[in-house]
Amino acid sequence: MADPDFTGLSCPAPLRDHPQVVLGHGGGGALTHELVTHVFRRAFSDPLLDSLGDAAVLDVAAQLPPGGQLAVSTDSHVVRPLFFPGGSIGDLAVNGTVNDLAMSGARPLVLTAGFILEEGLPVGDLVRVAEAMAAAARAAGVRIVAGDTKVVERGRGDGVYVTTAGIGVVPPGVAIDPAGIRPGDVVLASGTLGDHGMAIMSVREGLAFESTIISDSVPLHGLVAAMLAACPTIRMLRDPTRGGAAAALNEIATLAGVGIEIDERSIPVRPPVAAACEILGLDPLLVANEGKLLAIVPAEGAAAVLAAMRRLAQGRDAVAIGRVVAAHPRLVVMRTAIGATRVVPMPIGEQLPRIC
Amino acid sequence: MKHLAEYRDADTAGRLAADIRLLVTRPWAIMEVCGGQTHSIIRNGIDQLLPAEVEMIHGPGCPVCVTPLEVIDRALEIAGRPDVLFCSFGDMLRVPGSRGDLFRVKAAGGDVRVVYSPLDAVRLAREHRDREVVFLAIGFETTAPASALAVKLARAEGLRNFSMLVSHVLVPPAIAAIMRSPGTRVDAFLAAGHVCSVMGTRQYAPLAARLRVPIVVTGFEPLDLLVGIRAAVAQLEAGRHELENAFPRAVTERGNEPAQAVIAEVFAPVDRAWRGIGTIPGSGWRLSDAYREFDAEARFGVADIATAESALCRSGEVLKGAIKPRQCPAFGRECTPRTPLGATMVSSEGACAAHYHYGRIHG
Amino acid sequence: MCLAVPGLVESIDESSGMRMGRVNFGGVVRDVCLAYLPDIASGDYAIVHVGFAIAKVDEAAARAMLRTLAELGLLEEGRAELRGEERRGEDASALEPAGRPAP
């Protein structure tokens, strides 16, 4: 097979006859082979992929220390537009699953990537997505070892949907167990809230605005490892993606049967994110994040965990935002900036801009 | 953000609340008209700072609450048509009509788009000449200038594929209707600040005198609201009932005259049905005869869609402050934020929705 | 119907026939229709609702209100001093239980 040289976004040779994805690319035949070889295998560049077996066979024993456990997670990504300030669906696809694993204390080992492509998607865009995934995977220290490609008819997909599954290793001695959550525990946020969702909003048709807001999509397993080293008895970790911190905190409160109190003045939000939320009438607590986590830690460990977080770029703006309480079980309550209290309800559906 | 952040200071809020506490000698019920004010009161917990004697009654001030059920049904009918590109503010997407909402129309294949401004709808009409682009024009007088200019722009550019489903509503007739309604407990009003940025304050002085209620034009930030409430309480304690402007940085007596002129050209008064209150004469705006060609109701032949509110719903009484949400038998049972029966539960600002969420900790 | 936000008018452009401005809202910039504020100029603050400027912020009125509110604070402190009371301040630490605002 010819060895092509793609330059940037120009139509890659052997796919020069197909600058856009066609149904045949999902057919399993020569076109699929070309796409997989020249887009995915070229970007992900992994011996397991190159072996082109139906499954990737891993030597797990070598990776799994005595007392260690395996963690598995999967995530699907559907985002419009595919490319936005600070990243792309490729970054989300890798970091999303890496972070799901990280919330259990796992170090990610390998990812799989399934693609559903829409007929008509420019191959150049697909190359950009694949390259973004490769870069994110390298940054996260994780390998993409298996994949699949299907194509749906024009109009039946948003360009590309990506599903990633990940396998990771939970080191011995790490047991993040929400059953241990108790009143007095401290709620920490690893950094500013609302960046990702507002970055998407800033390029959404009809709502677009100019700003310096960029998506915060990053892998968090390094941050988690540092946190666990500082305090092995961390109770819970959660990444506040869809539904924002409000959804994550409500889930935790319900799961653990406790009340949570947060202080509005402690919640870190970058000024342009706050401004964009003002204009569109959105609450930063309900806006998605892709490179942040919330942690429930025992009070005696909070200071050490915060110090460990702030030493790393991903935790530079880490701060305590509240605590677990015995009162109002399963409810999240916020102390407002003017000293009153209000419930932060579980969001219902997508938060929409309002005029009222 | 300048001209916003300064009005959120906690210490000053506490002092204003203390001042109100010193002023008050008997119970008063104050209604804030605008949904944005209700949102701010609930979101910041402003009512918790007030002495027990001062009760805030949440008025019918959000587009969700006041848009008649039949307008929603007409919107759903139009949005479901294959040749239509339907544009709406985000607020309206989850408002239930008789059968579903705009979200569900979208799920069923309707082209429904959230826009930030009516100008976005005009742009879509420009870009999609082969589609019928319809804009759902709801809101108080604050939003009418935007709708009006959008229609003028569409005319100037010859965008014959553009039309609007209009359901604008007016504050002064609503205040009058609430005060005249039997069982009302409202003693004073906080008039909607941004509505008055457009319309000025002139309509309110005779209203205050005739209805014998203080009307205080008030802003939206915590300090603005507390200043407005304090002014209303001071008037009530002194037995006065006047118009007062507590939002001078954004409101003048005459308002925005260029905006008023365009409104007068594009819109004409009409009787409007308000969810939970009923028909209030002259309380709405429709497209004027000169701009009728842009009226989506006529263009799509939906004017005869008429629907009835749920018989269980008592939001009208809640809106006037005659009953509390918990006194409605359907509250929390047939009627919840996920399965709302009427205006006051549909929107997160509605008194019933607010009570549902926040009443759990405040009893 | 009242979500309107103040922003700084950075520049004005009438080339399209409609008076438009670039308005900066605390770091977020959007194009805003200025047709209803024919006298507004760069450097002024406008109140913007659904992409339209509906009022110019009256900076003098804003300053006057803030001054009155600040005096309210001084008045309170003066009264408290006369009474010889110690002002109880708010504990700003997020790790402490919620407290009430200072009277």
C-alpha cells in the first residue's frame, strides 16, 4: 500500500478521490481500510493498532501490581461544533474517558475509539479530530489500541460521534468509597467552573460572542494521584460535566444521603465566564466542565490536598467551596453572596439562555 | 462587571435590610412585577433578609408565566411544519402547551432554534430564503423595541419569508387588573426597571394615584431591590401612594423615545389573555395594520386555535397573592416543575416553582 | 423579559445602514444594535437587552446612589460607635459555617 504524506488539512493522498466521507468508508472494504490506515492508524500510531487484529491483546499482569484493580469506563461524545476555542471533540473523547477512570483513582492504560461518521464530513476535519485525539492521548500517557468506524447517511449524524472506552489501573490501597462521606467533610473544586460550556456557547449559532474563554479539557489522573498521595482517605471524586457542579453535587448528596452546603463567594469563576453567563442568563453552577473535579475529603486532610493540588497546573486554582452537613439530607444548599441561603436544585434538562 | 457588581455588596445589603426592619410597624405585601426581579430575589435569597412583616408576592412578570396557552399551541403548530424554521428565546422551549412543547417538536424533526436576539431570526431569514422563518415575539415592553426593529428590517430587505408570532404584554394594565381583582393582597408594587428604561415612568404616576398604591421603579441587583423595597415600605408606613424612581441610572421619566416611536409604528394595542389572570383589555401588542403581512398567525392560519387552561390550576390566585402555593390542592401532586399545570409552576421564577424548590428548607 | 446587562461601547459602525456597536461586557464582546440610542458614544455604558441597547447608563445617578449607600454604612458605624458596640464582622473563610451578615 502506498505511503501517503498528508500536509495539514489538504486532502490526503490515496483519499484524494474522496475529500468527504462517503457511505463506502463504513462498508468494511477497501475504502474503510484506506480510512483506517491513513487517518486513524497514522494519527494514533500504535503497534497494537498496526497489527490489525480484531481485538487488542494486552499483557495486563505486567501492568497490574498485587492488590491493584482494573477500572473500566466508557463515554460518548456528541458536540456541536466539532472544533471550539481550546479544543475539539477529539480532546473531549480522550480526556473524558481518562477522567472517568481518574475519578476512581485509576491511571489510564488504554483507550478504544469508535467513530460514527456522517456522510459528507470533510476528511480533513476527521484528520484534525484524529490528530487531536493522538495529541491528547500522548499528553495523558494513554494508548489508543482499538477502534471501529461506521458511516451513517447525510443528515443522520452531527459530523462525527466518538465513543471511547478506557481501561485503567487502580493502585493498591486506593479505595474511593462514597459510603465514607460524613458531615464535616470538605468539598473542594480543582479550579474555575463553567469554562468548557461557555467556550462552546461562544461559538454556538445565534449566541456567539467574542471572548478569551477556552475549554478546560485536560486529563486529571496526575492531579488525582497527587491528591491521593496527600490524603489516601479521599471519600469521593466527581467530574462535573453535563449539568455542571450543581448536577454533580446533587448526585453526591443523593448517593451519600447527606446535605451539602456551598458558599457562593468561594466558587471560582473566571470573569469572562461570569460575564458571558450574565449576558445569557445562565448559572455557572449548571455549566459543563471538562477538566475539573469536585472532591469530598475528610476535614483533617483538606489543607494537605489543596496544597498538593495547587502545585500542579490542573489544580492551580483549587479551592474549598463548602462542606458536607447533617442537615437537609440529599439537598444542596448555597449561602448566597448576600448571606441568605437557597437550594441548588438538580438541573432538569439543558440550561438554556433566557431573556427574563 | 461595572454597574452590576457594585450592587451586590453583602454588608450594604444587611444594612438596607436593617433599615427596613426599623421602618416597618405592620405587615405589608409588596409585588415585584418583573420575572427578572423574581429571579434575583430567589437566587440571592433577598426575601430572607427582610423582616417577617414584609411579604414579597411574586408577580406575573415572566414571559413563560404570562404567554397564553393558545399562543404556545399556535407556536407548536407552526414549528411542526416542514417548511418552517422556528426561532425562539430559550425561555420558551420548555413551556408546555396542550400537547408537548417546542423541545418535543424539535425531537420530532421540527427545525426549532434558540436565538439570543430577534436580529438572529432576521439573519436566518436572509440566509434561508427557501424557508419560512418565524420568530416567537414574547416579552414585556422591554423586548418590544427589538421585535419592532426586526420587522422593520425584514421589510426594508424584502424578506417575505420572515414572520412573527406576537404575544407582547404590557405592565400598567396588569398592575391595574391585579389591584382591581377581588381578593388581592398587594399593598405596593415594584415596577419593572428595564420596562421603564424603554417606556419611561409617566404611565405610573396616574396609576399610583388612581389605584392608591405606591409604585417604585426598581432594578434587579440585590441592592437595587432592597432600595426599592425600602422605598415602598417607607411610603406605605407614611400613607403615601406615589410613583418613585429607585433606578435612576437606567430609567428616566420620558424613557427611550426613539424606541417608543418605532413601537407605535409597528405595534397596536390588543386585548391579551394572561395565564392565570384571564383577559386584560388593552394589555398586549399585536402587529399594526401596516405590518400585518408579517403576522405568523394570519400567514399560517392558526388564529382559530383556542385552548383552555387546566381546571385544577389556581395560579391566578397565587399570582394575586390570594393563596400560597401550598394551599393549592394540586401543588406537589398533579402539579410539579416537571409536570406543571399552570403559569406559576412552569417557570423557575413562578411562585409555585420557587416554593417547590426552596420551600423544602424554609418550610 | 428584563434580563439586560450594562456594557462599555467600544466602537460604533454605521456602514450597514443600521447603527451597530461593539460592546464589551466585562471581557465578552458582542455586536449590539445602537439604533435606539442615537446619542450614545464610545466610552459610554449602555444597557443591552436581546442585542439592543435600550438605555445609556447615567453615571452621575449611579455615583449618587452608591454614595448614598456608602453613607448608610458610615451612618451605621457612627451609631454603633456611639453605642460603644463592637461590630461583628463576617467570617469570610469558606470552611466556617454560614454566618449572618453584619447588622
